[in-house]
Amino acid sequence: MKPLKIAGIGYCVPETVITNDDLTKLYETSDEWIFSRTGIKERRVVSGNETAIDLGYDAAKKALDKSGFKPEDIDCIISAASAPPQLYPTLSCTLQAKLGIPNQVPAFDLTAACTGLIYALQVARGFIGAGIYKTILIVAADNNSKITNWEDRGTSILFGDGAGAMVVTESDDGIDDILSINISADGSIGQMIQTNMPSQCCPLVEQADEVGTGKIIMNGKDVYKFAVSTVPAYVEECIQKSGMKSEEIDYLIPHQANQRIIESIQNRLKYTDDKVISNIKYYGNTSAASIPIALVEGVEQGKIKLGSTAVLCGFGAGMTWGAAVVRLRKGIC
Ligand code: COA
């Protein structure tokens, strides 16, 4: 396989902040309840006409800028969105036009919810590895706040909006930035997190018993149990596959779903706090965007030094999960 280089990474979050205290205006809850169970203090949400498309556009521009590639150099776009503002044209097609990436360049979305970035990276790796495409733009963008049931205090406390983007390309120095990667799914437990699209049958036939609401429905307890029982061991396996020992890897950059889930992975790897990147306190769960947001912000805040290695891991609706051990070159963000 041809080696892959991670050339640039960017992120964007909306400006509007909703704190836990703000949520007490919607239902009975408290900052103490939310923070002690999730590690979240506040989240960002889109407002007015702003959508995940705007966030994805901004993140993609930053990733392109850092990568040194121009829109005309991109020969494939993959977007990972749990619930994009429009089903079609896809986020990728819309961004192709907005960014000035040449038409005819293939552009498609994949749905793997909060694992979307790792899934997209695996697909991009296959394309680059096989020599099908050379330079791929990956965008993970979601406006979860638009599909959240704001009357459900069990789920609406968790989610926030944001976008992350990565430019990956065929490596010019023979070094592969993906040391190992694994993606998995188990549809038999898919009902743990659902978003059922509003729909109706042809008016001339019998109607379905249930019509979707388009809002997130989640069994939080089951998702929690799934995450802590599946992800830590999976991350460890992915590290073993990379040929590295967990202590040799510089950082754990996990999907930001719940601070206690992050700690369960941290404990398994026996990592000290300085090796674990967590910013869930300020952003909540931004789906597939959470890993690139944590990564770039970690660099901006001096928590991550580039020229290092990291293990990334994601999990979410599907149920899906995935992990990757990657090289973080200097200058990528
Ligand atoms: N504020 C105050 N009370 C709340 C509340 C809130 N925001 N949300 C729920 N409660 C109440 C419930 O009504 C319940 O009350 P009851 O016992 O009187 O019925 C009680 O708190 C316990 O609710 P429960 O849902 O069992 O809480 P929990 O300890 O499982 O915590 C989550 C809920 C959502 C924080 C937790 O399950 C979780 O984080 N799960 C993982 C979800 C996740 O990460 N999803 C995304 C994956 S990508």
C-alpha cells in the first residue's frame, strides 16, 4: 500500500455558548448533576441560519491552509456527518462548490456517527493506499443541536456543534502516518441511539405505525455500558497492531462523549493526565468532529507537541467504533 501523510488539520466551533446553568431554563437540572456525570460545563451551538456547512467550510479552509494544498489539488472529498443539515446535496458536494474544489472530483458523505472521522480515515487510506486518489479532504461536521430533543434532559445535556477537517495525501517521504487503524460495527445493538427521519407512506396506502421525529433518542445507560466495556480493550488491540507499546505513544485523543468514558480508556492504558486530551468540559459531544477539535485545540494550548504519536478512538451510533494510531507531524495544525 502507498503510505499516507496527514498534511493538515483544522476545526471550527460556533460562537454561541450554552452553559449548564442556561439549561436550567429548559428543564429541572443543575450544573452539579451534569458536570459530575459527564464532565461537561458548556457546549457551543449554531444559531440563526448558521449550520454544520458553515462550520465544515471554515474547518476545511484551515486544514487546507495548513496542508499547503490548494482546493484544485484535492481529488476526493469525504464528509462524516451524523445528521447533516440536508441529506442531499451532501455536505461533501456542497463544500466542493463552496471551497472551489474542481467539479468532477468525487464527493460523498459517510454515516458512522461519532466514529465518522476514523471511518473516513480508513476509507481515505484505502483510496490513497491503492493509488486511486492522491489528496483527500475529510470533513467531520455536525449541528447536533438541531436534531436534539431539547425537552429530553437525558440527551440534550450532552451534545454540541462543531467541525473538524483533515487533508490526507500520498506520503512523499515513504513514511506512513497511520501506524494502525481498525473500524467496527454492531448493528444488533443499534437501537441504543436512533434518529428516525420524519417520513410518511404514499397517501393511497396504509400508514406506518410510527413516524420518525428526526430527533436523537438514546438509552444513555446502555451506551455508557457499551462504551466502557468495548472501547478500552479495542484501543489496546489497535496499539498492539501498530507494533508500539502503549507507553511509547505520546497522547490519547479520544472521542469526547463523557469524561468518565475517557477515564475508562485512560485507566486501561495507564496514562497520566498529561497524555490524555480532553476538552469535553467546553464543547460537549460534537460527534465525529470531537477528535480533530481536541487535537488542534490541544496543540494551540500547548498540551500536544507535534512531531509525536497519538492514539485516536471514536464510538457512537450504529453502534460503531474505531481506533487509529497516528503520527502527528510538525506543522499540521
Ligand atoms: N438533570 C437532572 N436529572 C436528570 C437529568 C438531568 N439532566 N437527566 C436525567 N436525570 C434523572 C433521570 O430522570 C433519573 O431520575 P429517576 O431515577 O428519578 O428516574 C436519574 O437522573 C438517573 O438517570 P439516568 O439516565 O439513569 O442517568 P445516568 O447516570 O445514566 O446518566 C447520562 C445519564 C446520559 C449522563 C449517562 O448515561 C451517559 O453519559 N451515557 C453515555 C451517553 C453517550 O455518551 N452518548 C453518546 C455516545 S457517542
